[in-house]
Amino acid sequence: MVPMLNVDRAQVTRDQDGQVVISDPDCPLLVAVKVGEVTGRRQITELTVQARHPSARISPGVLHRLPLAQIEHLAVVASHPNEAYYRALARPKPTGQRGWDDGHWDRVLAVHQWAEETRRPGGGAAAVAELWGVAVDPTVYRWMATARKRSGGRS
């Protein structure tokens, strides 16, 4: 099945209310989403689909062809300042490596500080947990203690 909207060619914008608008020039629909925190995870909390011109139709079949997983990923990344950059910092541990390298601890501190300074929903601990896919308690708390110790107490 061919998706109705191609996110690779779509223009993604964020308005002052935090709504993310996804506009594919070849799609007869305009999709807008809001992202919020639900059970500790940032996800789509509101979805609006609008027909761009009179010939466009919104039907169950058309809605079924919307790539919701890709739309959600785009919306989460676009919903907070510099989210894409900080998501890129959250790299998994290389295969076969027993411990984390020094760069990991610096990245953990950077993500935590960014989330706190920008008032990202959930704060620094939640950002570290979400971006690395770990639990806040005990993993993020342990990581933050280690990162602060290695950095000499900054952040």
C-alpha cells in the first residue's frame, strides 16, 4: 500500500502553539499534530487532517494510508527546539564494549542540561531516559551521578 503522505518530501513547521504541521506538496491533505507526554512518553495527543482543495476526500481508506509512525517521529523531533540534534547525541554503546566511553558521559550531561534549560516536558532526567531508552530510576540517576563525578561536578 502506498502512503498518502510522503514525509521525506514534506515540509515540517512548528507554530507558536507547539503544533507541528506536515505538508507534502503532492498530497491533497494537510496534517497537523500536537505532541504531549502520555504515560512518560512523548507522543501524538492531537491529530488534525484537513483537505487542501475541494476534490480531496477524507475517508477511512485515506486515513489508513497515513504513515502515522513516521508522522509521530517527525512531530516529536520538531516539537521541541533542537530535539533532532540532541536525539543524535544519544548513541548506543558499541557492540562488544563493556563500559561507556568518556564521550557518553559528556553527552548525557549535554542532553540533561539542554532539556532543563529549554524546559522540555519531563525535564532532564526524562529526556535522558527517553533518548537512550532507559529507566529514569535507577539508570538515569546513576548515569547523572557518574557523569557529574567525571566532569568535576559541572551541570
